Amino acid sequence: MTEHPEDATSPEDAQSPEDAQSAGGAVGVGWHRLHPLSSLISAGRVLSGLVGIFALSLVTAGSYKHDLYQLIVAAGLVVTGLVRWLVTRWKLDGATLRIETGLLRRDSRQLPMTRIQAVDVERPFLARILGLAALHIRLAGAGKEGDRLAYLTVGEAARLRATLLAGQHGLDPATPEPAELPVIAVPAGRVIGATLLRAAPRFGALAVIAVAAVTAVPGIFLAAESTLGLIALGLVTRTWQQVTGRYGFRVATSPDGIRIRRGLLSTVAETIPFRRVQAVRLEQPLLWRPFGWCRLVVDVAGVAGRDSGPKAGGLTRALLPVGDMNEAQHLVGLVLGHDIPELTRPPKRARLKAPLSYHFLAAGHNRVMAVTVTGRVCQKTVYLRLEKLQSVRLTQGPVQRKLSLASVHGDAAGRRAHAVFSDRQADQARGLLDELADLSRNARNAESAG
Amino acid sequence: MRLTQVAAAGPVLGVIAGVAAGLWAGAWAGVAAVAVVAVAAGFVGWVERRRYLAWAYRERDEDLIVSRGVLVRRISVVPYGRMQFVEVTAGPFERVFRLATVQLHTAAAASDARIPGLERDEAARLRDRLATLGEARAAGL
């Protein structure tokens, strides 16, 4: 199990870059290795820390004997990385990307191109210095780390991405990457301002607690300070990560999908094929309203993960971290089509059932799309194309029954993509349920036919 | 199915409660305990009966409709083409009565099309039919 069929692969490996060049932009056939430096980057952060400690103790104490074990750990990390690099290889096999890895437990994955939900090119800081990039291929319901090719050279990553996306659209894999059209760039000042505004309530609450604790019990100062200090540190780190993750946010469209680039030190370039967008959500937090700001989030089928940061998981991605309504409307139109239905309000008596959210409630649908507005403090609008509907539900609680109201839910793939026609008239809601089911079926048939 | 559980558990619990209370605080307390348990079992039985009567499903040409709920009414429409897989489960109580639960799963986490307390044969028939229809009408994500 441990022996690796190196002899079978090494000839192709040696030639692969040249092959790729000669094939006119396409990725060469046969098995490929990752870049030899990738082990260094994976271990990079820990490694630099350990070397730093070692150097520090060498300088201050003049002796390195106590810290020898740190060197051993560092060496171990490098060796592990090297072994991982040695046993990992990938290959394009028709319309499938195959990745094999693992020394003791061989792990062989087949990623059919037609099932790809999104492709990300991730470039952590160290990788940027070395001119490398990781390719993260997202499939619905696939695992996290296994579908990541870390690291390739930048050119190789771009070529492979073009190939995969061409395969996803059912084109010839050798199709070169289509040109992209820039749509929106978010100014840095706005990213920083908006992120700070969102974090402000938390910092405010923390300050209030700190002041209250200190004035109430003077002796508690030290203990309270250290605890609150830790929380504050966490908040600052989080805010910093959000700012750096969204810095330089640019959206572009190309025939193979929406392309999102973002990041200050580590950069990410995400590509989401248009057909893979399950739903788009528009949110307007309370504190952003004076500035007329909002943000857009796209839902893509996949495993739930973190929303932000360079290693963001699947499912939800920011399409616009902060922007004005015009930009948001424009983007929604680009992604989902311009046929936006008119919204209608639920009947007045719904105020009795939903006193806190009634002022936002609205919903509407036409033959291709459903749009619903909900929310109490933060206004949330969901745009959902009807062919993406997975199921339609009607719910009616006891209060709603008294008022002869009912809510209709449209579910798209994933955990959060979900449009609610909240508190509609009961008799209309029943009709809406069947109508949505029919329209969704027609839209689906039209899509699969076209 | 739950109805039978209540019917079985009610008298047993009643007897246990009666004996325990009788030993601990005299005969009258025992009778009172039996009465309390009987009323509680009756109430739960009534609720479960309402629940059972409210649960219904219908196989249409293109989708499956499941409606359920007494206090909160829910109607789910799941197109066959959207089905990812069908799950048939049978717990110990269900197995005693030769019953099974059929559940449809879609890619959406919120979809809930569950039909409990089906006869085992009917559950198998429904499972096969849904699987066949799902395959025939399957659509990508």
C-alpha cells in the first residue's frame, strides 16, 4: 500500500510544463505533481514560528541545546510535507479530474467536471511571494481538504481552472479562458467603514460591560480586564480578518461565470458558473441604512462552511460585501436575469401576527423568479430562480389560522437558501403553493430542454 | 402507531403509579394516581389521534404532497425530479406492528416529506415507485 507507482509517472512528470505549453493553453495529459515548494508553504506558519523561537533563544541565551527539539519538530514538519508532496499527484482523465494522495491510506478522488459548483484560486501570503496558488474545486456535498490542489504555479492553476470550467459547461477542455468584463470594484474605504460599523455594536457592548464591571466592583479590575481584553482581542482579530478578506473586492463576469477577487495579503479568486447560483440574498443591516449600503450573498450548493476568510467553505459567498442599492440591483440582474417580479404586501391583519417584521414583509413571483422580503431589524431580500426550487411548503400556525393567513416557503439546495412568502391570505397561499410547484416544473423543463 | 404505544403504555404506567402511590401513602392516593395517569393517557391518545388523522399524502403525476400537523398545519410539495434519495426506517415499535417510515430527501435541508406508520408492503411499494420516478425525472442541481 505504501509503495508509490513513481516509475510509472516520472517520465510524464518531467515533461508536463512543456506539454502544457505546446497544447496551446490546455493542461497536458498524464500524471502531474504539485509544486515542490508546496510542502514549505503548508508548514510555513508553524515553521517560521519555530525557527523564530530557535533564533531568539540562540541570540539571548547563546545556547541552542534546550531548543534542539524545536528543530526536530521543524524537520519533522518538512519531512511530512515532502512525503505528502511525493505521494500526491493529479491528472485530467477526459472530463474527470483525478487526485490521488496519502502514504499509508491511499485516497483517490474522481471529480467529474460537469458536477463542479465553483472553482477558487487561493493564494496565501507566502504562496504569493513564491508565485504559487492553490486550486480549490467545490462539488456539492464533497469534503473540504481533499478537493484542493495546493500548490501549483500561478500559470498552471489558471490553465487548469480554465479547463475545468470549460468542462463544466460541456465545452472542449482545450477552450482557452474567456475574457472577463469587470463589473464592480468596492473602494477600500467603504469596506473598512462598513466592517467597522458592523462590529461597532459589539465593541460598544464590550465597553459598557467593562465600565459597568469596574465601577460596580473596583477590586475586580484586573480579572475583568484580562477576560474582557481577550474577548476584545478576538473581536479585533475577526474584524481585521473581515477587512483583509474583503479588501480590494472586485466582481467581473465572463462567459464561464461570475469571478470574484478579494484579499489584501492572501488573495482569493472565486469563479461561480451562473447556473450554479441557487439563490441571491440582499441584506441591509440597520447601521448601514443611513449610508444606503447593502450586501449581497450568493448561495451555492455544497458543504456548509465559514462565510469569510481565505479558506471560506462552500455554500455562501459574498457577491458584494458592501455596496449601494444600484450596484446590488445591477448584480442581481446580471446573475439571475432582469425579469424581477413586482412585490405585493401581505394583508394588514398580518401586523397582529408579525408586529416586528410587518414593515418589511413583501413578496412576489413571476414565471422565472420569486422574490421575498423578510426581517425584523435587518432587511433580508431573497431572489430565487424557480428552476432551482427543491420543494415548496405551506405552513399555518394557530395564530395564522385565526387570522386566515398562511406562509409559503420555497426551498433551494443548501441550508440557508430559502424564500418565505410570509403571512399571505390563506386561500391565495394554497393556490400559490400549487402555482409555484407548476411554474418551477415548467422552468426546470425549459432549462433542461434549452 | 403512537396511538398503540400510548394504549399499551397507559395501563402499565397506571398500575405502576397506583401500586407505588398505594404503598407510599395509602390506598386512596393509589386510586388518585391511577386516575391521573388514565386522564393523561387519554389526553395524549386524543392528541396522537388528531395527529394521525391529520397526516396524509398523495402521489400526483409530478410530485408528492404530504400534509400534516394539528396546531401548525404543514403541506409539503416535493417534485419527484428533485429527490436525492428515499429513506425507509423502522424503529423497534414500528417493527412490532410491521410498520415503516418513508422519508424523501432533497438537496434542500428544509424539505420535510416524511410519512410515518406505513404498512411495510406499502412502504416498500412507495419507496420503489419514488425511486423509479425520481430516476426518470431527475434534474441537476
